[in-house]
Amino acid sequence: MNHSEAYLLAHSAYLTVLGNEPTGCEVAVIAAIAWLESNYGAGWKGEGEGSFNMGAITAGSSWTGPVFTATDSRPNNDGSSTQYETKFRVYSSALEGFKDLVRVAFVQANRSTVRLAAFNCNIDEVSTQLYDTGYYQGFGKTREERIAGHQKAMRNALVVAGQATLFPKVVAPSSPSQSSLLPGVSSGGQYGALKVGAKGIHVEFWQYVVGVKIDGVFGAKTRTATMSWQRSHNINPSGQVELQTWLAAFPGLP
């Protein structure tokens, strides 16, 4: 499964479970969790192969479907971790796996706070709320270390999984006059510039970065906030989100 396919499945799962059109960041968060936890289900070995378990979701006492056994770990107060075997859920398809991930990450265990953080494109708060509601245990001595580690991992997952969804690239033109800016991965392309008039998920994510209203439309307020952000990061304040600006905000971009 590639990143674009995962994004489409996450979008469909959200619509089915929650019944309304999600924001781009909400879908990107679900896709990033699935990438981080299971490589879209492909990371399972042994009994877990073909389980379609996207979020490393354990079976728990309420699960009545099929399960498989795999090793998990819990953190200790000295910073080490202890491994143990536990049961994980098995699904009939990738879509079913994504649907349950939406339910578990955004609905169950009072995780509306996770969904709200995703709606606001606040990725660090997503990690905080997932930890505080018991979705993951993390690594490290303290709550703060465990959350910080997950925040870093989630941002890396968004860089990887989000290449096909969050960050626009310039599609290699067939002639110099046919250059076009499209969201998604293109072979040999470069990260393209966002500017006034741009719309979509990549604009939503950038609006979170600069702290303006998230509506997916790159207007005058987003341009002004972009210029201010660029000045504070010693970048030419062009008001456009060009490669240098993307890399300043997300150093892990390839």
C-alpha cells in the first residue's frame, strides 16, 4: 500500500465512522498513526501478517473478533522497557482496520480531545492527548520524555506519509511552458511554492504552522503570517512557502 492509497482509505474510514467530511489534517493524522505504528499494516510479522491492524490496537476485553499474539513493550521509570506478549486485533480488510483506528484514536476512551487536536492541525497536542488517554505508552523515564519521543516520531511520520498528501511538489513539465503545481509525489520533482490563491490540505497544515485560521485557503492573512514567520526564521519574507521555508519548518523533508 502506498501513501496515497492509505490516505484515501483513511478518508473513507473517517467518513464512514464519523459521518462528516474530515479536514485534511484529521485524515493525515490517521494515516501518520497507521504508518508509525504498523507501516500501514505491512510491518507485522508471523501471526500478524495480513491482520490489517493499522494502529497496533490490542484486543482488550471488549473485542470479540479474531486475534493474534505479538510482543509489545512498556516503559520503566529508569528509562528501560519491558517486553511482554499480548493479543492484537485482526480485521477483514485494510478499510476495516482504518475504520477501527478512527474509532479508537478519535472516539473511544474520551479521545475527542485527540480529534480536536487533529482538526486544529496541532500535531504535538495529538501526541499529548493520545498518551494521556492511554493510546500508547512510549519510551523514556517520564511522561514528558515519552510524549516528546512520540511527538518527534509523529512529525517524522507526517513527513514520510505526508509526502503524498501534505506537501505539494512541482510535477516535471513536458515543456517549460507546461509547469504545474499539484499535490502529491512526483518523480524527480521539487517542493513547490504555496502562495495566495492556493487551496487544500497543504495550506491547512501551513496555516497551523503560522498560527492563523485553518480554512485551507491561502489568502492575505496567511501571506502576512507567512512573511512574519519567515522574518523570525531569517528567511527572505516573500510571503510564499517555497523550498527554503518548507525545510525550515520541517528539516526532515527529503
